[in-house]
Amino acid sequence: MSDGSRRIQRIVIVGGGSAGWMTAAALSRSIDRDCAITLVESDEIGIIGVGEATIPPIKLFNDMLGLNENDFLRRTNGTFKVGIQFVDWGKLGHRYFHPFGSYGRPFDLVQIQHHWQQAHAQGKAAELDEYCMAWAAAKLGRFDQPAQDPRSVLSTFLYAYHFEATLYARLLREFAEARNVTRVEGKILGVEQHPHSGFVERLRLDDGRVVEGELFIDCSGLRALLIEQTLKTGFEDWSNWLPCNRAVAVPCENTELAPYTRSTAHVAGWQWRIPLQHRTGNGHVYSSNFISDDEATAVLLRNLDGKALAEPRPIRFTAGCRKLHWNKNVIAIGLSSGFLEPLESTSIHLIQAGISKLLAYFPDRDFDPLVTREFNRVALAEVERIRDFIILHYHLTGRDDSELWRYCANMSVPESLQYKIDHFRHYGRILPGEMDVFGPSSWLAVHIGQMNWPQRNDPLLGYRNFNATGYLEQLRASMANAAQRMPTHQAYIDRHCKAG
């Protein structure tokens, strides 16, 4: 039985923003008694604020808190997202869509992708995008809730959100403070550790106050105040695989309320477009090895859909992660644990994943190394799978028009990723990976979208007496008809969750 005397009674969260307040909200929802939760932040310290696009698991987090979806979207100027469109990634002039959901529904022992590959090679099938409900809706600018009936094609797509990250943090702050989380305003000037164990014991603020704790959550962003500056945990640098190291961001006037994120590749990086209710978020992620800061800013401003609403804001980073996400009595959540560029909208998800692991492996005051070791193993596996998926976009390119793309096409990639690429190239098979947040449909979208064509079909297909051409065409027509009946994205928002 658990010894109540070993319970942690003081948790200190260092830093606010999305990471800090998501953590505070989740802890306040999960811990009912006998534990003081304190969050220390300073209004003078800014936040990165690029995590405005998400992936479907964010719905689980909001549901866990009991947030009403429509109220959440009204409060954050939010919109819906059914996938990501990639422009000029595989080659100039080419586009493809990474959908949330599946391609059709299973109809044979052999997966639908192999039937599509065979029909497409024979000139009897359209592009892969045409067989997913998410794209059928997205290309028409439509959105509605997925159907609950699994027989309906409207049950085959998922969705996430675009939202204003600072407003989301404000919403969660209200949620957490209403559940007895204490916010302390102030800058941290010093961190004191136990002289023998090295565990963090207290924080000293600029006004002389002291904040003591037993478990510390580092949500201090790229500063990594506790996990790195204090504990010297170490950092795994992945910039040889992910060479982009800077970004410049700017909002602009809204011109199109598309229910998807757009990523457009440029000569030395790529540009995001995230439509919110009141504005569009834009940013240019790039490598300073191949373009100057001024030129990168000019590229961004030239490619805005509307008038810029602020001065461009620069961000610097190095792709990689901490060697340990949990060190002694400090757990890093969010950017303090590492940085993966926002290509597949995983920044908010990695915060959520860190919180889930914190709750799953919640410690007592013994801080058993067995628990810490498993937390770190799972955390590293998850971030490595996301790393590999992002590298896939860069490596699978036919572009040779600039130094960046030539470098990415010819670079060596992690063995774990090369193994997956080889299997797909030979047989069109998607290999599952432990802790892989992106499922088979996601990997299929990028492989095919960036023209990693399989050299042959699944051998089992040759034994099947099934002509899929008619089914595929019926599937495409059914999805197109269903999309036509959906309200526009704007109409759905106006009816259910329009911001005041």
C-alpha cells in the first residue's frame, strides 16, 4: 500500500505560457487534495507563441479538463483543422495533403493503399488525396462534425484546431486558478539545490521571496532554466538532420478561412499559414546557413495573403532534445525538453504528451530511479518518432534548385527512418513504431505525396480476385457528395463558436 507520508505535497511549475498553464490545469484536475501547486512566471518574459496549430489528440486533453469545445474556440479565436497541405515540397508546382483520418474504409484483406497503387499505375485511379474525406471537405472549404455511424464516409476523418496560443494559456490559467493553483509573479534570480543530492529545493525571486518545492516542472521554454542551466542535463543536437534553425513570424489580415494548415516550401526553408477567426498566422522557418535573416524576412512578407498586422518577430532555435526529460526532481515539459520545428504542428502535442507521462509515472518523494528511467525511455522514443516523421519531409524531395534541398536529399538519415523508407520503397508497407503519434495514413500521405513510389505491390494482392477500380471511384464520388452537403467552415463557426 502507498505510504501517505511519501506523497509529494509541493509542486512548483517554472514558467507560464501554453506549457505551464496546460500543466497546471491538468495537475489541478488530477490532484484533489494534500498538494500545493504553484506556478512562477514573469509578465516581462515573452513566450514563443508559434504553436497555434495542433493535431487531433488535443481534443482528448480538452475533454479531460471538461472544456466545452465551442466555448474554447470562441475564447481563443479558434478554427478547425482537418489536415495540412504541402506545397512545393516534393517538387516545384506540386501539392499534396496530409489528412487527419483514413483513406476510405477497409474493404479487403489487402489494405486500400495497395489496391490504389495498382489502379493508379494502370491509369485507373486519381491522385491519393481524392480518396480521403478530410481533403474532400478541405478543398471546398467545408467543415462539420464527423459522423458516429462507422458505415458513413463522414466517420473517416478527424480534426484538430488552430487557435491563439496566448488566449489558450489565459483560459487555462483561469481554469487552474479556480482549482487552487497559486500564481506567483516574479523573475527567478537563483536556484538552490541540495548540497549532496543536487535536487532542486527552492527558487529565489528578484524581490527576495523564496518558493520551495519537492517536484519542479520546467516550463521555462528554450531557456530551460532548471533542466539545463541548473542541472546541466545535456542536449542531443539534431541539426544535421533538421538544418532549419531560425524562424520569423508575422500575423496578417484574414483572406480565406480554410479548415487546414498550409506549408509552402521555399529555397531555404518553408512558410506556415494558420487561419484564425480574426487573423492569419504566418511564419518562415529557415536555415541561416543558406539564407540571411533579412532575406528570409523579405521572403515571408512577399508571400503573405493579406496586409501584415505587426512587425516580423525573429525566433532562434536548435533542433534536438534534452538527454533526459526527467533529471533528479525536475521534469521538463514543452520547449525546455527540446525543440522540433512546427512542420507537423507537434509543439502543443509534445506538451500534452509530457503531461500524460507525468501523470502516468507520477513520483513520490523517493523519486525511484526505475520510474525516472522508464519516463525518459518513453519520452525519447516518442520524440524520436516525431523527429523521423519530420525528417521524412525534407529527405524525400526531388528538388535540386537550391543548396538546402540538395543537402536534404543527399543527407544520411537515422537508421530507424531509413528502415521505414526502404520497406515502403520496396513493398509499399507502413511499419508501425513504438510511441508513433502519426499513424499509417500520415506516413502514407508523405511517402506518396513526395513521390517515394513503391517498386512493387504487396505480394498478397496477386492472389486476390478483387477489382477495386469500381470501389475506388464509388468512394471518391461518395466523399465528394458528402462534402458538398457540409456547411462552409465559416458558416459552421458563425453558427457554433464565433468569437465575440
